[in-house]
Amino acid sequence: MTYACGEYSDALRAAVLAYKDGRRRDLASEFAKMLARLCREVGWDDPIALVPIPSSRAAVRRRGFEHTETLIRALAHHLPRAQHLSLIARP
């Protein structure tokens, strides 16, 4: 099953792109709150493992940070039964 917090258009699309390209790193917390709320709304409260998919080294250099790792850390804060697993490999 696939769930979404909103339609990927207009303001949400602009916010995701601003976060992803490093201009708005502060949005990780807001996105994590949205994702945690969605998890609760769909009844997903089992213990889970959160595993960030690593970006390429070039993408991390371009952005200035690892956006998936940052988001997963913030999400783990909002989901007490989640286990955050750090990046173990990078392409």
C-alpha cells in the first residue's frame, strides 16, 4: 500500500524541493510531523525500522547535507516505537 501526506503539487512540491536542495533544512521537522501523523491515521503503530536511502556523494556535496538521514532522524523522534538505522553504505 502507498500513502501520501498530500498532493505533490504547488506549495507542497515547492517545499519538498526547497528541503531536498538544501535551501530549507528546517522543513525536516515539519515533514516528520506530517509523516508521523499519517502513520497514526492509517493505524501503523507496530515497531518499525526507519532506514534512510543514501544519496550519492555528489548529491550530498551539492545539497550540503544528507536529506534522507536528516528526515529519518526527525521522524524517529515522533514515532517512539520506531528504530532508526543509520546509513551503512553510500553509492
